[in-house]
Amino acid sequence: MSLSIPDIVQLLSSRATTWYGQEAVSQLDHALQCAQLAETAGETDSTVVAALLHDLGHIVGAKQPADGPAGAEAEAMPEKDDLHQYVALPFLRSLFADAVLEPIKLHVDAKRYLCAVDAAYWADLSPASKHSLVLQGGAFDAAQVQAFEALPYSQEAVRLRRYDDLAKVPGAPTSGLAHFSQTMSRVALAPQLG
């Protein structure tokens, strides 16, 4: 099943309002902050959309967690990697080009890459990101670093990753979904209704 832009807006509006794992923001706040950081940095519309949708895999088909801080505290740290960077791709493939999809697919590997090439990067990760890094395979080795650097869109994924890490600020002001819906429409492969 493919998603349309109205479908994505509906998903984000209804299913992303719960806490974002162990972080102090909702999934929606995290997505909007990430997109806002990308837009403010002057990224292309495609990279802004990738930033907005990079964690959509956590939402598509996921069980709804408890609302609010108590739910976040009660939610245990995951015991295995959910591979969320791949989950949403089949739903988005007919809607967006690789300039959107590849940074989404690579944003977890970008964390593993940054841990390998930037000694200070790991220290700045949130506890939840450090935990998920272990589940995702840890820092890359030298061969993995070289292979990652050769991939198309790897640098966009690294920038997206840095926005991802910064997009966890309670109450940070952002543009709303209507604004980013227009951005999605500009990069969609076909005109969208709604």
C-alpha cells in the first residue's frame, strides 16, 4: 500500500502525538523539529522531507504506546532493533524519489558512521540513542566507513542525523504540518490531491 501526502499528514497528526521512545518530545514534535532544522539550514526540499519522515517507520503499523511522560517512563528500552529506517520505504516509494528515500534509509547508518569518525559524537547522544546504537550494530569499522562514504546521499543522511540528534527539545517552535505538507507536495513524484 502506498501512502499519499494526506495519509502521511493523518498518520503524523493522529499516531505521532505520543512520546518518542525515551525522549522528552512526541514523535510529531521530533519530526517537525527535525524538518525545521533542515529547512533553517537551507537544505533542499527533498532533504527537509526526509528529515520530517525519517522516523515514519516507528509509526507505520506500530502498536500505540501510552500517552504522556508516565507512558514514556513505563515504556522499557527496546531489546532489539526495529529496523524503522526500512519500514516506511515501501509506503513512500511511489510518492518520493531517492533524494527523499535514501537519507531516510541511511540515517541509522549515519549514526554508526558518525560514532566511528567523530570521537565527540557518541558522548553527545541521548541515552536512548546510545542504547539503540548497540542494537543497530555499534560504530562502523574502517571498511564500513569507507563503504558508507561512497553511497549516494550519504552526506545528506549525515546532516539529517545531526538534525535528528538536535530535534528533541520540549516546546521548540516549528512550522506546522500544513507548512511541511506543502514541502512534500513540491517534491512528490505526482501531483497530490488534498
